[in-house]
Amino acid sequence: MRETPRPQGTAGDTGSELPLHRPGRAFAHTGASGSGTPHRSDGRPPHTPRGARQTGPAVRPGTTPPVPERAALLVSVVSGLLALFALTTWQIAADGPLRRLDERTGRALVGHGPARLTEFLADLGNTQIALPVLGCAIVWSLLRGARREPFTAALTMAAVPLLVVPLKGWVARPGPLTDATGYYPSGHAATAAVAYGAAALLLAPYVRRAWMMPVATVLLTVATGIGLVLRGYHWPLDVLGSWFLCGLLLLPLGLGRRKPFGPGTGPGLSCRSRRRSSSRTPSC
């Protein structure tokens, strides 16, 4: 009676037994269950033990860890603006030497320049011009998905009369061409600085050349102040005091704004540009 033939193995098999682990030999990661082979050739620990790995600081997505230099710069800016505003207000309220110098300078500047041009520059601080500019910037940022920044900009603009009007009544400074009081700080200069500054901060993340926004803000704000002084509507320190105050008001909006577009980012870029600016190949 013939025996059942044993199944033939593949070439190189010496039997049906499982291969024995030979010490000193390294085995590959086969993943076969029950192979009996270790994952490593010896008992050495991994190159970087899991318990020794250093984890980075817990940072929320889209934020950067606090930088000491930036915090120190922020404190310096706030302290400087507060000191300048306090000094200006004190000199005007106490009829100090800085106020007398300011009035001599203001009288010497009144009436200079083309009347139509200086009147136009002074009108840039009217609410009928400045507020629509800020309103358009708020609507645009809302359409682009921003939520917190437009709300902060509206609150900043609303804070201008709440701060300026009581200061006008307390200081009670007369104007260059009238004995009526309530000219410090300048409401027109404050309106222009906050409206144009907040609009620039809202639009900067969506503009390819973001540096143009602060430049435009400075030009419009300074032009408004020049027009107010040359037309005799305000003393120079009325305008400077408003700028110091509005710089403090714009700080929260400036710190909380989105990161502007930089090189290789932003809308309208081609697929080739995005591939060069990123290590990962985007799906274009």
C-alpha cells in the first residue's frame, strides 16, 4: 500500500519546521504572526527613546509663541504714547511753555498754502468721508471671512467720541481763530487717524503689497493734520495729542489682525509659484 506522498516545498526548503532564530542574525520586519522573530536585531533601545523626546510648547493653531522682544517692544510703544499724550495734555491744561510755543507756531502757520487744497485736506477728517471708508473696509473683511477684526474696528471707532468729547470739555482750549473752547484734542484728526488706520489694518491681509496700507494711512492722517493747522481749525498740539491717543486705540486691532500675505502666498498665485514656495506639492 503506497503512502501518501508528502507535499513538496519550494526550492531551498529543508523541512516543514519553522525557521529557528539564530542569535547574532538580524531579521527584517515581516509582520508575520507567530514568526518568533524580534523587531530588532538586539536588545538595544531605540535611538531616541520615547520618554526622552522633547515636545514643543502647546500653541494653538495659527498662533505664535510669545516672543520676549516683541513684548518689550509693545510695552515701550504703549509707555511712549501714554507719556507723550500725558505730557501734551498737562502742558495745555496748565498753560505751560509748550502750549505757548505751540500757539506761536500755530499763528505763524495759519493761512499758508492754497485755500482749496488745505480745505480739502482738512475735510478728510469729516465723518462724512472717513466713516464710509472704514465701513467699506469692514464690509470687505466680513465678506472675506473675518469676524473678530471688523467688530474690533467698529468698537475702536465708537471709542473716539467717548474719549475725545470729555477731554475737550475738561481742557477747554480755545481755537486759533475763535474764543470758543473745546479744541483739544482734535476730533477731526482723531476721526481720520482711527478710520484710515483701522481700514488699513483690515485690508492689509488681503492685499499683495501690504506695506502700502500703513503708508496710505500715514499720508492721509498727516495730510488731514496739515490741513487743520493751515486752515486755522486747530493748533498743532491739538492734532498731535489726537494722534498719540489714537495710536493707543489702534493697538488692540493691530495686534489681533491676521498675518498679511507674504512672498509666495496669497490669492492669484499660479500652481508653479505655490510649488516653489512649499515643500509639499499642492493639488492644482
